[in-house]
Amino acid sequence: MKRIGIVGAGRMAFARGKAFLDTGEAEIIAVASRNIEHARKLAQKLGAPHAFDDYRRIASLKPDALLVEVPHGVQGEIVKWGIEIAPGILVGAALAVNSKEAEEIEKKAEEEGCLIEAGYGSRYSALWEKARSLITSKSLGKPVMVQSLALYPASPSSWYYREKESGGMPLTHMTYCFINPVRWILGPVVEVSALANRILHDEEEFVKEEMCSATLRFKNGALYSAVAGYISPPNFPSLNIKFICTKGGLEILPSTQILKVYRDTGVEELDFSSQTPPLLRQAKTFLKALDGKAECLNPPGDAKLDVVISEAIVKAAKERMVVKL
């Protein structure tokens, strides 16, 4: 039974903590948060015997691994500390707030022999696995174009909206929806261009790219047009992605876990809503990887590319240029 310490006490800390418990192979030994009441409440929900207002106190418990679910702006220092006290760390989503920090984390983890996994969950989704299989097998021909829409009505009072705490919308939201899984399917990105605006909430401390449209060119020649942002009109379709190939296409509807496959013989609709949840699959894989019995799908060497691409999107939007990677 692996002993897990959690840093952070928000919604995703609960979701990922519960996923660890649902594996039947882990227990939560402590929850730490700057707000001790939040730490105590989550510790109670997850059956953890300890709650701290200083994450460093988890070290005395000698955890087998840490789950770090905090705003990106403070994530880096916690992860670097964690590398020295735990054999493995599951980071909430993006590996780091910038590429320099991502490189530092990768290097330090290698030196200390610490397993690091970024929290992108789509690669553990049965729906995305099927999409990847269909594209890479060339059963739909060659991929030509990908188009996605990802709108999230983030509250301006949340850390998501604050540039320093989140690292910006392209890092916090756009890499998750859906640059990370699209890279998993199409391979290396070689060029990035983008445009962005900030209209609804334009205070200085807020994310500079409130809404963003980015175009990525892949080494295989395929293009990806991604629109993402923090403005989502009521009752508006806000989460979908389409793959256009030379002999067919795919449409992914993450909210309903539906995959539509378009061929000349018609449209096939596949329902993945009853499959094992991605967070649970990721937790199982992470625990096995701690024992060397599996490999995680978002290791630092790959996860840092999402940070690099996010920075390229920000630069391209700011300077109105094409950024080559």
C-alpha cells in the first residue's frame, strides 16, 4: 500500500486523491494547505490522519509519493522540495510555469531518481486511445487538419484568471484542452502562430490571453487550429475537437465521452462513458511506475514541451509572428 501526501486542498486535489484511494493500492496520509481548515476538511474526506498548514511537515511522514495540486505560480518550489523527500510526484497538470523551471525539475528529478508525472489526463482516456489508434494506423488516411474549441467560464476571482498564479491561459487551459493529447497523436510541433485578446476582464493582473486562437504546424505537415478561452456563453457548445484526414475524420465530444468516426460507409458513434475514468487509470499507472512495473505517459521530457508550446503561443500572439520550435 503506497502512502500518498497531498499538497493542495481544492477540487482537483480531492478528485485525484479519491482516484488514488479507488485503486485500492494507496492511502492518503496527509493533506497540506495554507488554509488549515481546508486541509482538515479534505483530510477527513479522504481518510487522512494528518492535516498541515505547512506542506514541509509532510516530509516527517516519509511518503512514498506526493500529489501536488496548487496554483502553478507556487507549484515549482513545492515540486523541487518534493523531489528530495519522496520517490515520486504527480503534478496537477502542467509540469511548470515556464520552460526554465521545467528544465530544472527534469534535471533535479533525474539526479534524485524521482518519478515525475504531469497531470494531463487525456492520454489515459479510452476515448483518446481509440482516436490515437485510428489516426496512427492510417485507417482514415493521413491527418491533414485538427480543429478544437475549448471554452471554460473561469471566475475572475479564481487563480485561473490571475497571470502570475496560473502562468497564463494557454498554459493552464489550452495545453490541457487539447494540445497535450493532440501532440500524443500527431507528434512534434515545428511552428506556432497565434492571436489573442482580453475584453471581458481586462485588469492588469488578469491573464493576458483571455481568449486565444493558435495554429500549430506538425512535423508530419498536419495543422492544428485551437481556440480556447475563459468566456463561455450560456448553453453554448464549448468543448469539442475534430480530426480531418484524407480518407475520413473524427469528432471527439469530451463532455459526453462520445467519439464519432466518419468514413465513406457512414458515421459510427462510439460511447466511452462507461470506461474507467482517466484519473483512475493515471493513478494506477503512476503507482505501478513507482515500482518500475509501468511507464507514465507524461514524463518531464515530454511534458516540458507543453510548456514550451505555451510560451511560443504567448510570444506569437504578443509579437504577431510565427515561432519556430
